[in-house]
Amino acid sequence: WPTHVEADSGATRFALRRVVGIDPAAPTPWWMQRRLLLSGVRPISAAVDVTNYVLLELGQPLHAFDAAKLTGDLVVRRAKAGEKLTTLDGTERTLDAEDVVIADDSGAISLAGVMGGASTEVSASTTDVLLEAATWDPLAVFRTGRRHKLGSEASKRFERTVDPELPVAALDRAAALLAEIAGGRIEAGLTDIGVAPERSAIRMDLDRPDRVAGVTYPNGTAARRLTQVGCTVDIDVKDNGQGELVVTPPSWRPDLTAPADLVEEVLRLEGLEQIPSIVPAAPAGRGLTPTQRRRRSVARTLAGSGYVEVLPPVFLPAAVFDTWGLDADDPRRVTTKVLNPLESDRPELATTLLPGLLEVLARNVARGQRDVSLFGIAQVVQPGPETAPVPALPVDRRPTDEQIEALNRSLPAQPVHVGGVLAGLREPAGPWGQGRPAEAADAFAAVQDIADAAGVQLTLRAAQHLPYHPGRGGEVLFDGVVVGHAGELHPAVLERAGLPARTCAFEVDLDALPVREVLPAPSISPFPPVLQDVAVVVDTAVPAADVATALAEGGGELLEEVKLFDIYEGQQLGEGKKSLAFALRFRAVDRTLTEDEASAARDAAVEAAAKALGAQLRG
């Protein structure tokens, strides 16, 4: 039959054979009907039943056209946008320009690889049948079927690839059956466009199956097993004298494309159950790295203080920094966006843990959990001015070392932070009282717990940093460098976010702290301490941390600990003044201190604070 196959049609092979003079009333023999019924296929007519039977027998889909209904030459082409085709299921379909069709002078008559058209279907009066068998691009068939929500036995097979050697053999088989059943005559001419592509040889070391399985197979096992699945196997010798197999897979095994596929066949046929299960021995002398031990220590310390660990969300909630009222040039607004995020309104990776932790807190509060203390340890993504644009890497070959280095330079900083939030009662109510609500001091205490677990000294300094309260929040410093913040959150931020009043939070950059591989054991004195309290009046602008430092320096070696426990501001102190109360713990390493010695050290500490900061002892 005169046929033209266009180059972009996706038809790798297209064959036709004509059978004329069949008896349209000839019944399908019972043996064929029975086999079709057992396979779940309803018998229809001799011509249709033969194509279905050969499909099940050989795996090659076929289609039967009524030759009398065809007009002009056949053309295999892409459909025209908006072109119409009524398929065998009686549905009129509007075709897409990406669809592949078989057409004649009247237009599209078949949706290639999926379903034939109603205009040329075989009917009860058909006497001349044109049988068609082809191989199509699997991806094109898949997309056409999904586009039209149409599936068939043929499309299922084409989507998984069909042996390119089958079309002619299937046509010969179908034509012979049809002539035998319906008494037709097979025309001598055959249309066969395209050839089966040559299969490339795969080279594999002789002992590769042995190395993969960890089993020594007898000589010739790989060649014998691959021959059994239809491969052509030759043995060659490489330049180093090692033998290798040169394997050419059969046309019906398109899945055999690499040495790993051949190894799989050998192991499968030899029996996967024959491969012994040997658990590899764990290498000795390994364990957690110092960084991992620090992370675990911090997590256990916070959990021991009553915090529950959560996994903070990695994406920022929409407009969270607007809710906080951050300035437009705040570095936390400089984020990394994901091109294909899980949620369209959350494309930005978190630059701080606090938004995610507050979101988890809000979810718990909404579900009735009023007293909540949460913490999380996770990476944040912080692009900086030195972060380079992401380069476009090749996909058809390995990137060069320079391209990989450029990719590394484009990665933003990803430090590990520890953060926490707390709301409601920090100490529950009971027979001892009504309970104590969470306050900024609890966030400061959590920072001290982190410092103790990490084996470092952290200090707090008053500072204004949204979303923290300007008078109840501060900076966390290590060696004079800001590594975090802690305190009570700003009331306006809490109101806009719908969070409980007096909610507190803290966040510390763990990667900014040195890793202590060995933490020094605390020295325990056998002598009792002497505890004394002192209250000093200073200007409101003087940070409590500076006063504590001055007291510690003035107290000398006898002063073991300085701890702030109260802050008071009132009219009796005067405008611009505040009272700071500290608990001082004195202890000597070689003797029991007397009260007079401790009092002398206390007076020296107060004098040092007076000289440095103008502090006055409160009476």
C-alpha cells in the first residue's frame, strides 16, 4: 500500500500486509475464542479476533483497516492542531500537535499506538483487510494516552517498548490465520518501512558477576546464562591479558544496556538465594565526631531542662518578616528560593529557626497545649554578599573541576543553630502555688545551659533586635562576637502573629562556637561555700552583664559565682536608675572561709563595680 512515514512521526518501523476476499460472516473457531475469553478478551469478528490473538501470542499490537474505506496513500505524521478524530470507542477527540496519527486523504484515521479510528474500522461487510504493525516511540505513546485519558492493550505494550523485529513476523502470522479462518487471499506485496536498529555490544569482565555477588561461579557460567536469554556471546582478551565477554543482547531485550544488566541476569538465573548473607564487620575505633557529641549534649541538656525537641520547618512562612516588622535591609530577609517548592507560597529557605519554632508553638497552642517549651537543632541557609550565582552545569558529561568549584562557591552558608520557644507556665501549678509563667530569665537560663553543654563561656548583653522586646531581650556573645539572641518577644509581634503574651525565645549559632573535644571536669571543693547577696543601684542604661563582670573581677579568687536574681525600677530609686540584686558564692580551695573573709571579698567586689560603673550599694 502506498505509504509515507514522516521523519518526526516517532515510527521506528511501519509495516502493512493486505488480505483480500475474506468471508465477513466466517466465525472465529472455538479454540481461538476460548483462548481469547480466558485472556479476558471478548470475541468480535474473525479479523478483529485474529489481531487480538496475535497480540497475546507474540506481544505485537496490530490494527486491521477496512481497505475499501481508505482513500489515497497512507501518511504517518504529527497531527494538526485542532484536527478531529473519532476513535473506536465512539468518542470524538480534538488532537494535539504532539499526537502521532495515521492518515489518508480524508484525514486522520488512527491514533498511532493507542487506538484506531471509527471511519475505517472493520465491519460485518468487510472483505478486504489491511493489517498494520509498527513500533512507536514509547514516550510519545505514553504522552498521547495520558493527554486523551485513553488506554488500550496496544498502548500498554508500546509504552514499554516492543521488539522491533516483530512487526513483519506478526503480520505474516495474522495474515495466515485470517486466510485460514475466513478464506481470504494474502497479497504478495508487503510494505515495510524502517529497519530494526542494530544492538550495540556490551563488554563485561569475565569475573564481574563473581565480584558483585561475592561468589566464585564455575568457568563459563556467565556465557552460558547469557546465551540462555538469547544473547550472542563472544570472548575477547583485553590489553592487560584479562578476559572479557562481548555480549550482543537480542532485539526483544531492550533492557539490557549495561554490564550491570548482564550481571543481574547471571545472578538471577544462578539463584539469588545462593548468594550468602554476610554482614560486614563494623570498623573499630569509630563513633560520634566531636561536633555530633556536642549536638547530642546540647539536645540532652535542653531536654533535661523540660524542653521538647521538634524538627523546625525548613521553609519560611509567607510574609513572616513583615509580621515581625523587620527593616527592608535586614540580612535575615536575604533568602535562598527553591524553584519547585513543596508549597507555592513557601519557596524561601529559613535564615533563622525562630519562624518555624513559633509556627510549631502556635499549632500546639491552637490544639489546647497552653504550657509549651520547645527546642530544635537544624541548619539554616544564609546567603551572603560573597555567594556567587549558581552556574549551569552540563547534563551530558561530568562537570569539570572548575565547574564543581564554581558550584561550591555558589552554595550559601548553612550553619547549625539551636533555638527554642516557651510560653505559658514554666513551673506548673500545684500544692506549692499557682505556678510561674515563663519569662525572659528562662530564655537566658537556656542559653547558659547551652554554654555549659558546649563547654564555652557565653555572655548576655542588652540589645534591641526584632522580634525581641526592646527592654527584655539581649544579644548572646562569645569572645565579644554576637552568636545569638534571647529574651521575651515583642508584644506587637505576638499580637500580629496570634501567639500567647509573654512568649520567650532564644537562638544560638552552634557553628560559631569552638568544638571542645574534651570538656574539663568540674573541680569540686571539699570546703563549704559562703553565700551572700548584694544589691547595687546603677543607671538604667548599664547592662547587668557589665555589673556582673565588674563584681567578679573585684571579688578575686574567692568569688566562685555571680548570679543575677532580681531587677527593680521604682520612684524611690530616682529617674533613670535601677537596682540589680546578685547572689554571690564564695569559696576557698584550701580552707573553710569565715564570714569576715567573705564580707571583705564582697566589699571589694562592690567597690570595683562602683569604680568601673558608678554602682552604689543599696541599703
